[in-house]
Amino acid sequence: MSDDKKPSTRITHAGRRKEWTGAVVNPPVWRASTHLYENEAARKAATGSNKDGDFFYGRRGAPTQWALAEALTEIEDGAHGTVLYPSGVAAIAGCLLAVLRPGDHLLMSDNSYDPSRAMATGLLKRMGITHSFFDPLDIAAFEALVAKTAPRAVWFESPGSLTMEVCDIPALTAITRAAKAVSLLDNTWASALGFAGLTHGCDIVMQSLSKHVGGHSDLMMGSASAGERWYRALRRTSQELGQVVSPDDAALASRGLRTMAVRLEHSTQSAARIARWLEEQPQIAKVMCPMLPSDPGHVVWKRDFTGGCGLFSFALASDDPDASGQLADALELFGIGYSWGGFESLALPVFPKDYREVMEAGPVGSGGSARPMLRLSIGLEDADDLIADLAAGLSQLDQT
């Protein structure tokens, strides 16, 4: 499909080849470990091609997985291909292992998702790969650190996990590229519909498909998209690790993908409205949501992003460390659970100061909060009902 089509059009039609779908709208679920060949010549041809669309063995996928990967590639501007993984964390590992070797140095944004941090401090460290965390909001310090450490790769996440800082990805990746290092981005918050990571300077963009793409809290999957060079490295590493996703989960993800744009639009509008309301409440010390004009990252978000999502955080004015848990317990429409991006709203007490090394972690600092915090994932419920639930919860907090 041509790139001049709008995202909502591309997401509806991408990955629907007639040879994979036949007369039906959606690709059927192809469950198979063994693929049979008409003759030995056909087997040799398939073995040598190693590309989506050529049957080989179930571990390399079939039309159900290929259709999803192709659709994700079509909506990721600048991508040559997409690799699927059985979870978002598997995608993080697949990206880093495709780029790094023993003796390399990795720079990781200090507000990255905790499992990304654990990858640096755990698996990669055991492999002889060193790391440093950096403040993505301090571009001068980042440039100095790049010059000092000569990294092989830099891991970004924007907005940052838990505290939602938006960093200047084009400026940071320009520094990374000048140092001949590889830029990798966890783009789960915005997805390809909200931020075009590859065209803003990143070499590899990954996301957890368990979130917005799945959209219904019923599957685990991740993906990574890249230009031709790094796509081939991702694919090779994934195959060497034996990574494969279930065709049933791939079918669910493909179905979720078709409605992702409208779900994101609804949750983004609701989240912005709820965040504005929270800003006005006396029990709230700080709302961390880049879609708010008052947010420090709003200018960069408005410049570089084409959309948002329903995920944001806020710090309570209370000094009671148990206040966030008490508020979560008081809410009726918000479940307490990990993950996000589903149709249901969630409220999770979070403690970012426990996951920072170089960023500020003051009372309500840029890199964390010493006050009790909640992360909200706004689902598809009516915003008025969610606000009423939060108001009731906050009023109960006042009484404790």
C-alpha cells in the first residue's frame, strides 16, 4: 500500500494479501509445525529463501504470523521488516542481543521500563556487556557520556516509564549516530501511530503488542521493526534463539490492530481530560502527562508526536507512603494490575525512585517521586464515570 494513505486506512488494509486470506477478510489461523513440499526442488528453494511468504517449518511462521508482521511493517514508516516475539520483554532481549557483543558498552535511559534495566544489569552483564544509565533530558551530559564511553548501542524510551518524561529523540539519536552507535527505542507508549521512531532517527523500534495492538488484555507478544540492515540482524538472532509466536495469538493481535486507532483516540482524549481534572484537585501534587500543556515534555511531544495514549501518572500531596495503595483500593472502576493498553482502566501504585540511578528523585522531581504515586491506564469507559470514581476515591483518602 502506498505511504500517502492515512494511518487509519493503512492499519485497516495492511497485511491482507489475497494469497493469505483468500475470499475471507482476515487471514485464517494456520496451526502447523510441519510444512510439506511438492518435491525436493521446492524444499531446497524454501530452505534457501528464508523470507516470510515461503513455507519452511512452523518455527518460521505461516500466513497468520506473516500477515501481522507485514501489517506492522506497513504502518511503521521507514521499516523494511518486522520480527515478532512471544512477549514484549522477549522483544527487548531480541533487540539488544541482535546488536551487542561481549565487550560492548550499552547506554540506557534512566527512566526505562524495569525489565529493560534488568536486562542490562542481569543477562547482558553476565555476557560481558557493560552499561551506564543516563538522564535523557540532559543532552549535553549525554553527549559527554557518549564521548567518554564509546557505546555500541543506546536504549531510549519516550515517554519514560512511570514518570512520563518526553526526551528529544532527534537530538539524542543524532549524537548517537555521529558516534557510530545504534539507537533503539521502546515505543510501546505511543506505538507507530503516535510516534514514527525510525524517521526520527532510531535504528530499531520495538513495542509490546500485549498493550495497544492486542487491546483486550488476552495475549502476550512483542515486535521490533527496522530498516533492512537491522531487520536482518533481528531476524537472524530471533531464529537462532528459536523465537516464535502462536498463530492463535497472532490472529488476536491482527484483529486488535484493526481497531487500535479508534481505541487510542478514545483513551487519549479521556486520559487528557482526566489528567486536567486531576491537576485541579487539592490532593494531587503533580500530574505527569505529556498531553497536558503544563507538562515539561509537552512542547517536544506536540512537535514530534502525532498521538498519545491513555497511560499517565500522578503524585499525591500526601506524605503517607501507603496513600497510593489506599486510593487504588478505594476505586471501583479501576482494576489493580500490571500491563496497560487494554479496554479496561487500571490503577497501579508505582515507586519510580526505586528504579533510578542518575535522574532526580526529589519530592516530585523529574526522574521520580518521593511521594506516593499512581499510574493510570485509561480504558474505554466513559470519562465522566472514571472522574466520578477518582473523586470518590480521593474523598475517602481525605478521611483517613
